Amino acid sequence: MSQKIFIFDTTLRDGEQAPGMHLSVKEKLEIAHQLQKLNVDIIEAGFPISSKSDFDAVKEISKVIRDKSIAALARANFKDIDAAGEALKDAANPVIHTFISSSDIHLKHQLNKTREQVLEITAESVKRCKKYTDNIEFSAMDATRSDKEYLVKMFEIAIKNGAKILNVPDTVGYALPLEYSGLIEYLMNNVKGIENTIISVHCHNDLGLAVANSILAINKGARQIECSVNGIGERAGNAAIEEVALILDTRKKDLNFYTDINIREIAKTSNLVAALTGYLVAPNKAIVGKNAFSHEAGIHQDGMLKDRSTYEILKPEDIGLSASKLILGKHSGRHAFVKRLEDLGFNLNEAEIEKSFERFKSLAEKKGAINDNDLKAIIQNETREIKEYFKLNYYHILSGTNVKSTSTVGIDINGKLFESVHFGDGPIDASFKAIDQITKISTNLIDYSIEAVSEGKDAIGAVKIIISNNGIEVLGRGISTDVIEASIKAYINAMNRIVENQET
């Protein structure tokens, strides 16, 4: 008889800890609703003690997602646990996920504590969690580089004090599949009381083994896999939920396991997370990459025309993709536009539809056919804007060989037009300096990136920047077929976020 594998989704917690990622509470709520449709078992909504926005996200998700367990992360100390408990107080099925390091490397260099002290902290922390919920997950951070006998003691203490789920993280993605599954087997055979708990696995992808380690672990007794949409997360990320789900679905007869994941929601979930996080999916990414169901080589095309199974083991329809695509352009109507957005996983209100459709029409006039990547960029930048304290009115650029780059920028502030002219090291630098002069906001540019979100000479350029003001980092985004315009929009977007942060 097949056994169920629980899916613990950490997109909103570990996933959001990826470098340069900043999700608002509203954006987290939108992703949580889609995770609900995907039918994950547990949504780890955030790390409440880490920031006000994380606390608020856990609190709001707990209020509205009632049919899923909602988890909050907490270090093994009372302050963290109390914050997690408070954030989860409205949750129907709250889970406190508390953790402490178990490896001698971490104990010496990070915690500066003895093994005995850490065992005492483990006991007291799990006890503290019971003040708020009986659903307690305990994680031994860096478990794969820990002494096995010590790990057994730690887990036994966690069980004795109320832990229901034991997480065995490969925190730095170091373990090989047979090593990791061997560790799970060792724990299953040596930890007293482990038969009354669920063993969870949380694998990082530093060596590209996160999914393989997770799958082999369930063969040795693990019954919960912690993963994230598109595999996002710290450093090289986590096990990808879409890969885990499709492996268990495609090979269910061989593996004898199943999940409750609604695989038809996978494409929508991937698209939404990529759009809101700004982390684009690699074309060759398994399951959800744009090339996953594309065939260009003549031999492959010939085989596909005769029988799709010659070169495809998965059907695109199974994960929510359409076998055929509508080509959207300047002659397309509103109905076709809205239908394509729904297929991509976006559910917009009327005002958002009108704004995005207007932008769509404008871009279609410039570049003709509009593809899915173009649409995602439009939605990401045009319908989820914050309040526009500063609004671009116009810009003019003078630049060229042996010419000092000059930018003239006009910005509307409360209905009044302000203009500035500035020189710079290139047109973008000149534009940013002109904007600084108008807004009177002092910033440091932390990161700047640009990439084409579609193909061809008329591709849309998507600019993502991170700037800091008084130690606070904010993310700005902008799109345009003109990379200078996209850069200016991204910078103004970031400026608006700075003002919004100052007012909240």
C-alpha cells in the first residue's frame, strides 16, 4: 500500500531568504493562496522575530488560510518562540518550527556553547513551544555534519519534551544521497520514541543533490519533505517542490509513495513565484523551465510527430500548461488577454486588468507579438506598484562617443513638475543623479541587474535594483523596450518604496 509523503513548503521563509529577494505582506498572501490551491500540507509563512513584515505575513496568512497547517520559524530561545506563538495565535493549525545547531563546527564557531548546554536549550525551547501549540517541529541545524550519537541524544530530548516532527537538515548541502539516507536509517534505528514522530528532511542544493537526497531519505523512513517553489532559497536553494512532486507522481508504481499535491497547479504556482520574487526560472529547469516541453532538433521533432512518448515522459497538460498557445498582439481583445493571464496563474481585479491591458496594448504597438514572459513582466511592474510619490513625466538623454552623458529628467510630485539636468558616467548614472537631485533622497546603489524577459531585438528589458537609505535596503523594478527608461523606472520605484517605508 502506498504511503503518503507530507509536503512542507518553505517558499515564504527559506525561499525568501535568497539574496536580493523582498516580498511584501500582500505578495506573500498571494503566494500563500496559490500554495493552498497547490495543496501543500504545511506552509512555512515566515520567521516572525526577524522583521515586522515577516511577523505580519505569518499573522495575516494564519487568519485566511484555515485548511492548512501554518508554520513559523524560531531559534531555540524564548524571545523567538514567543514571537512565533504570537504571530500564529489566529492559525487553525499552528506549527512552531524551532531549531538549534547540532554540529561541533556550529557549536564552537557560531554558538560558543558546549554540547551539554545545547541539549539543555533544546529541552527548554521545545517545552516553551508547548505554551502555544502541540504541533512542534524541532530541527537540528547542520545535522549532516554532526556526531550521530549526539544527534540521537538531541532528538530523544526533543521527543521527550513534546516534539512531534524531527527535521534532519542538510543545511549546507554537503551530504551525498547514500550518506544522507544512511543517516535517516541510523536515526530510525537508534532514537527512542522516533516511531511516534514524523521525520522531515530539509536539503539544500549546494552540490545539486537536494532532490536526490530527499527522495532517497523517504526510502529509509522520512515522511515529510521540505521544499520550495522553483527550488528558491539561500545560496543554491532548496529541493524544488515541482521536481519532488513529479518524481513521486511519475514513478509512483516504483517508489510506492504519493503526495496530495495538485500537480495541475504547478505551472501557475511556478509562474506566480517567479513573477513576484524577480527570480526568473532557467530555461532548462526541470518541469517548469520554458524548454522542458520544447523540441527543436529534427530527430526529436520527427519522433514527437509520430508519438509524443518518444521524447516526453510528462504531459504539459498534467502540470497546467496548454498544449497550444494563443499569440497575443496589438489586435488581440481584452478577453484573450485576461484568459492568458489566468492560464499563467494571475487573478487580477478590474482596476489591475485595465492598467495592465493598457500597458499591454502600448507594448504590442511597439514590438508586435507579446509572449508569456512579456505578460509576466507587465503584471509584475504595472499592477503591483506602490503609491507613486514620484512619477516619471519625461526624460531626455544626450550621450555618445566623446560626449559627456547628460540626462534631463522630469518628475511629477503631488501634481507639480520638477526638472533636473545632470552629467554622469553614462546615461543611466546621469539619470540617477538627476533623480537624486529632485527627490533629495540620499541612497547607495547596492545592486543593479538587467535582462531581457523575451527574445528578439525588440525584447522587453527588465531592470532590478537594490538601493539603501539609512541602512534600509529596498528593491526597485522597471520594464521597457528601452533599457534606459527601464532603469529610470526601477530607480523611481525604489525611491517610492523608501518614502513608503518612512511613512509606515
